[in-house]
Amino acid sequence: MTVAKRLKNLEPGKVIEVLTDHQPAADVTLPALANGLGYQFYAERSGDLYRVYITKQ
Amino acid sequence: MLEHFVFSYGFVFVYAVFGIAGFIVGWVAQRGNYCFVNAMSAIFTTKSYDRFGALLILFGTSALATGGLVAFGFIPAVDQYYDNYFSGWYIIVGALIFGFGATMAGGCNLSMLYRAASGYVQNWLELFGMMLGTLIFAIAIWPTQSFTMTNGILSTKEGAYIEYLPYDIFHSVAGWSVGITALAVGVPLVAIGLYLQAKTRRKWASLGIGASAPIVGTTMATPAPALNSGGLPIGGGIPMIKPSSFLGRIRTTDIKNMILLRMPYSVNLSTALLAIALLMVFVSGAGYTFNYLVITSSDGGRFLEYILMPFGVNLALGTPWYNNALAIVDPSVLMVIMLIVGAFTASTLSGDFKIRVPHERKRLVIGFLGGILVGIGVRVALGCNIGMMWTNFAQLGYDGILFLVSMLGGVWLAIKVQQHLV
Amino acid sequence: MSKQSDQRKVFHYRFLIAPIVLLLFAVGWYRFSVVYIQGANLQLVDHSNYSVYVPFQQISAYLQAMRDFTYVTVALALIMFLYFLARFIQFKRMPSANVAANLETSHS
């Protein structure tokens, strides 16, 4: 929800980086959020953390 | 307990099968990130019906499978409906409270357990809150609720065949009536589930998601995340690989990655495995015990009893509900213990295990308070999303529908509250 | 040289501790069942509460099945411990920079 709120206020073309250690967030929730909004996203794992980049279209 | 046993292999075998089923459920739920609350909340937050569709497929498949076994005479009908629940105001009220509490706390009973086993401290507190909520229910609510159930006040006076749809519709529990009912319940659920999944995936596919690519929303076209000189994204980490079943197709490499715990299980694979676990207990427990998956009687009810035992307190001696509604131990205890073991093992071997404390400490308090509501809600509703909702579809009852709708209402309410808190 | 391979890889000791916890949990739960659950069940007989009392045949079956699962879980925990111990030794033997294998990211 926090990410959705931040995305709402983000300018088009900007990228939001989400850092989480909750794997389902990176695998399910955030991709679903980005898909629902039609935004480009990329997810990667760095050790214990997951980084999800969502680009506001 | 029924007077006859369907199969004569004895209680040890029944306990063993329940334990194995529990291990499977814990392992699969952890690997598949299977959460009923997330599936429902996704409808409202991200407009994704993929996981909710999987739930409907699970319910429909369960109804078809158990109904089929009864219709073809492998299992007597009485073993399908014997433990059918009462129905009344408490299903609706309890499911609403449960849906609200579980969403606030961070997970349904299944996800609470596997996340607790994976190291999520918030879910530990949700579990303790649930035990406390069960005690509050037992002392403050059960006497009144029990009175309404006994006297039929906005309630049926009994369960079993009264709640059994083949009997309600055809006034018969013969194979043909069970078979027709199972088809009438199961086929639409599976069809709607598949439709919702297809609808969601069509929408995603139209955005250009590569089935075999890392998790990207489109191909790496501009504007893309900034890349370093080596061509890797900013974080320099390992791209997450999405199973191609994300869009409905499974490749050989996906199967290999899932076996090696490099990739989460796809939602439909998880659904199929969970349905198999339900069937295992349905067949093995027939005539011996409540032959469905039950969680909250153990983790919410019995665990508190067990915690107090070393201190010389036996709740079963005098506390309402504990002293007449909850056997001191049954196969579901072993199922829940092995569920925790299965989830813990899966999370450790996959590298996912970590003690996780929320960044915002208030989430711990919300988790605990939500857990109390979960404990109250599941006991009022006579069960949780597993033991009441999912089970009731397999029992060919109608409480499952009531629970589903009410739980959706509770989830929606909680999301509205959370959106104000964010 | 990619940024990824320049990173110092870390072995988290929790993966050595977790199997021990699992082993202790399994053994502890079995002992608890034998001592306290059985004891509480007998208390119900003493107080003539047969609503939630579990007959001897069933509780014996539970204890027997629980014992068998304890053996399996202990074996599983030991296998996991040895597996992570091997990885820990492998990690310790690696040079400090330009590590080729990542004990953590091999799971991704």
C-alpha cells in the first residue's frame, strides 16, 4: 500500500526502488501491483534482500 | 466417533498420514506463498484475481474429488457429512471478524503458521494473539453462542446431513445425488476460478511480459532501471526468475528450479498439491476422525492448553469450550506440528529462513491484536479458512459460501482501515 | 569485472543453527507429549470428564506416530546440518575477494 501511494505521487518516467526481505512481496504482490497499473518493473535478489524497481509510465 | 471404520489399518496409520499431509501442506504453502488473505486482498488492492481464482479452483477440485469418491462408493456418504458444521449467525459474524483480523495481522491461519516457521516475528505474535483470542471466546462468547446453537436461535440445531447439500436438494445421500451435487458445486467453482486466472493473465500478457524472462513488466525498453557498466541493474543482484506458469505454461527448467528450491511453486501447482493433501486425510481418516484439514483447533486452542500444562493448569478441566468441545489430542495436532516442520524445512533449505522484525514496530502490536481477532473470529465461525471454508466445500455443505462472502467483507474492511493508516 | 562478483559473500550462521533448533523442537515436542499430554489426559479420567478425554488406544497411536516422526525429523535435521556445515567449510576455504560461488545466491 505504501508503494502504491508513493507511485501515485511519482512523476511519469521516474523509478521507485523497493527494498524488502519479504520474498512474496517481490514475487507476487509488487509485480501484481505494477501489472495492474501497467507499469514496467524489474525484480532481483541481493543476498537476503529483494529489490524491485517500478517505473511509472 | 463413528461406530465403524471404513478401512481397518488402525489409528497409527491415520496419525501417520495426517502427519505426512501436514508436512506437505507446510512445505507447499511456504514454497508457493499460499495465503488466502493475500489472494482476497489482491482483488481490492492490485485488482489481481489470479490467486483468488486459484482458491476457487481448490474448493471446486476438493468438492469434485471428495464427492466423486463418495459417489462411486469408495467412501460412505456418512464420512463426508458426519462432521458437517452447524449453520447460523456465527458463521457470518465469525468470518467477518476473522477476515478483518487476519488481514490486519498479516496472514490467514495457514500463512500465519508457515511464515512463523520461516521466522516472521509478526506472525509469532499473531499466533500468540490467536491463543488469547480463543481463550476470550471460550470464556466470554461460547456460553451464549452454544445456547443459540442448542436452541436454534438464528441457527440450525445440528449439523451432519442437515447441512449436506445432496440431502438438502435431493433428500437422498445415495451415490447419484452426491455425484450430481459435487458436479453442481465443483464445476462452476473450477470454471470461475480458471476464468478469473485467464482474465488476469490476459491482462498481464497484453503488457508484454516475457514468460521466460526475469521478472520484468515489459521487455527492458526505456525507461528501464539504471544499469551499471557491467550491464547489471543498480543493485547488482541476481535477477529473479519468474516461473513461466505465471502465464499458464510450465517449462522443464521451471520444474528443475522448483525441485532445487530456486523458484517458488506456481500457484496452480500449489493448489493441486494442497488438494492432494486434503484427499489423503479424507480417505485415511474416514470413520476414524474428523477427516479434513484442521488447523485452528490445534494452534489456537490446544497450543494454549499445552503451554499452560507445565504450570499445572489444565484448561480442559473447567474452562468452557476447552472442557467439552476440544479433545486433548487428535490427528490434527500431528498435522499442525508437521506443517510447522515442513514449512521450516522448506524455508531453511531454500535460504528464505530469517528472523524478520518489521521495520515499523507498530506492526507487531497490530499483529498481536489482529491475532486476537483471528482467534475470536475462527472460534465463533466454528473454524477458519481451512477447517471451515475449504473443508465445507469438500463436505458439500453451504457454510463455505457464507464464510467466503463474509471473509471477503472482513478483508475489504481491513484494507480500508490499512489505507487510512498508511 | 561485474559488481556482483566483487561482493564479499556472506555465510549466515542461522543456517547452521536452524537444523539444531528443528532437532530440539522435534525431541522436545515428543517428550512434552509423553509427559504432559498423557498426564493431562489421565487427569480428565480422574475428574470424570469424558467429553474431551482421548481413549488409550488413540493416544498410544498418537505417541507412537509422534515418536516415528521425531526420528524422521531428527534425521532430516542432521542431514540439513551436515549439508550447511559442508557449505560453511567450502565458504571458509574460498579466497576473500572475487568469490566464484555464492552460498546464498545459489538459492536464487
